[in-house]
Amino acid sequence: MALFSREREEPKVLAGKIPQHIAVIMDGNGRWAKQRLMPRVYGHKKGVDSLREVISTCKELGVQCLTVFAFSSENWRRPEEEVTFLMGLFLQVLQTEVERMYRNNIQLKIIGNRCHFSAELLTMIENAEAKTAGNDGLMLTIAADYGGHWDVLQATHRLLAEHPERACEFGEEDLKPYLAMAYAPDPDLFIRTGGEQRISNFLLWQLAYTELYFTDLPWPDFGREPLLDAIAWYQGRERRFGRISEQLDESK
């Protein structure tokens, strides 16, 4: 008797409950490559294809902001050849993808500590942000040489430099405008691929009330369908922000 396999139905998501802002740690690239007896850097290169697919799906669904962790403050500790490759890949992506983003009404922003970047990379970043600044579709933020500790510290330093009179007393609302992502709402959904279950110094302030979704899939295997799975999971969550369920029912 012949056996026939059925294709998996695409996960169904509710149109009215799409997260406004999705944040992603794109993990597992190196391990994905090693499992295939390939150099780690091949996994990073393949991960760019996954990012294109995720961007396209977010744009299709009406997600307003997508923020991805491309390179952390701690990643400078990796082998020199891998760091060099990642910096080169960053340059290559800016060179090849910005025109596509511009045509597709995507606004690009880069957050992080730029003091370690080459002059060439800094110029490419500034040109890419300027070219897409007028776009009002999906806002794509790439976090590069970024760390949550760095973000809170730099925000504090900037606040006190501009308002030294607040040194003895300032609140959350005073600090928020100085954070790296002051231009965007806090993430609704956080996704980490690759099997690890931690946030690894990513958007520490901004993830305070974010729903955290972890998957064993390495980033190169993550695309449209796994993203829809994550969004469907998010839509099943009850977001209370300190309240109780009955209060949410009363507000409907």
C-alpha cells in the first residue's frame, strides 16, 4: 500500500492580533554550519536568506517594527576570522540590500556602539539610514555592537550631560528618550532561535513586558512558517501588564 505524506498546513494567525514589534536573536548559525561539516561563517551567510524571508513575512502581515540582534558587544570575543567575516558580511548586506529596502518602503536603523566600526562601515550605515529615512513601512532595526547594559549606561550618561540638575533624581520617563530604541514601541514578541533560552543582554530595558518565545530551530532554518508559529503562540498569550484577567474582560 502506498503511503502519502500530507504537507503541513500553514499556521493560522489572527489578523487583529499581529504584534506591532518583534525582536529576534538570530542564533544557531555556526552550529547549523558545523552539523553540515561547513565552516561556521557559512551559517552566517545562509542566515541572511532567513532574514530576507522574515522581513518579507513581517511586511506582509503588517508588523510595524522588526529588530534583530546581529552582533553583540560580547561577540568581539569570538575568533578573529569570524569577527572579520561578520563585519564584511554586514558591509555586503548594506551594499546589496539597501536599494531593495528602499524600493519596498522599509526604513532601516542601526543601533549600538559604533566606535569600533571602520570608517567605511560607518559611512555605509549613515548612507543606508539616510536613504531609507523617508520610508514609512516596516521599520527594520539591526542591533550591531549592541548590549543592553551599554544601552542603559549610554542613556544615563546622555541624560545627565544634558540635564545635570537631575543627577540626584530622575525617573523612567526621563530616561526613555535617551535609550537606543526611543523611536519605537517596546517589543511585543521576542524570538530566539537555536535552542538557547536567555535574552543575552539584548534590549534589557525594552523586553520588560515582552512575550518570550524560544525555538530549537537554528536561524538558517527559520523562515515564514516558523515565524507564523511564533505569532500564533503569541496570539494565545494573555497580556495583563500587572492586571488580572477579570480587569481585561471589563475593558473589552
